Amino acid sequence: MSFPLQGKLVDIGGRRIQLDCRGTGSPIVIFESGLDINGSLSWSAVHDEIAKTTRACAYSRAGIMWSDPKDGPQNAKTIAEDLHAALAAAGEKPPFVLVGHSLGGPYIMTYTNTLALM
């Protein structure tokens, strides 16, 4: 079974990351999924509701759902770098409120601690 693309594929230098941004306003809520294969779809129960009051973006990490796989290590730093590159390539600008589920928690902490001020 094939699932239609949600959002768009954003080129981050030879790879594409799926990013689904909805709504308008600030801050932009960024959803980071946990350790599963659902990617951005993990947030389907709340994505539209949050997008009623501000901009809300969910994405799928490298190799999950529509996003291209990544060669080399996948760790919190490389995942945070991919998210940063995808948001920048899509023209999404801070301020961001990052929301992580399960394993997504350490990923958003790494993003906040290393890339949020770039």
C-alpha cells in the first residue's frame, strides 16, 4: 500500500526530508516523533488542531516514510542537523517550540543545545 505524500520533500543537499507544515503564526511548533516508523504521521491526532492557532510542522527523519535514507551514522547530532537543514531549506524561521515524543525528546534537546541559535 502506498501513502500519499503529506507536505513536501525538502532538498537538504542531495537528500530529501519530508516536512509537513500547516497553519500560520508564531512561534512555529515543530513535532519530533519517537522511535517508530510513522514519522510525521505520529502527530496526526494533534497536528491540525495546533495548526488552527499557529504554524505547526511535523517531519520524517532520514529513511522514514517519504524521507530519503542517510549514509553514515544516525545519532542525535545528525538528526538535529537534518531537521535544521530542512527547516532552513523550507524557509521556516524561529522562534520554534519543539515537541518531542519518547526518543524525540533527546533529539530536540540536542537541536536546542547545538543548533537553535544558528
